[in-house]
Amino acid sequence: CKDADAAVPFFSEVTEEYTHMENSEGDFKKLPTETLRQLHQALLWYNKERTKDSLFPPKLRKECLLATERGQTKLQKDVLKTVEWLESLGLVVVDEDTHCNQTEYDTYI
């Protein structure tokens, strides 16, 4: 994507706002979980497009990741349990990576 760098001002603004949320004890006000999940998705996209590390400070990156890990849907949890069950039977579950030429993104099935 040629325009991935156009997102840099967005990441800068989020970082600036986040640092202003710090209180006197050095802790940050919590962002809503859904916001953190969406920021995590944006970071994944940017990192994929630019093969660069995140533009967010480490603490915010960690919060985004934790919110995503905690926020598994019931379907995601069910799929994970099914994969674990199949593996417990000795079956090998293979992730298949398919590249979409239209969006230029990889899809994991």
C-alpha cells in the first residue's frame, strides 16, 4: 500500500493523546477495550505494510495486545478448543496461508 505512511499522523495523534492521559502516579487512564482492539488491528496493518515496528509507545502496544488476547469471541474460543481436541487425537492441524490478489493481504484458513 503506497499510502501507509499517511497513517503516521494518526498514530502520532493517538500517542500524544495517550501520553496526556497519564496521571500523577505514572499510570494511564484505561482506554475502552474495543478501542484498544481496533488500535491493535491498525498497528498490525501498518507493521505489515511498512515492515516497521509499531509507532506506539511500548506500554500502549502492550495494552492493545492484551485487550485483543482477552477479547476472543466465542467462535474463536470454540475453534481453538476444536483444534486442541483434534491435536489431542494425534491429528495435525495445518494453517493454510492464502494470498488475496485483490486486497494484497494474506488470509489464514
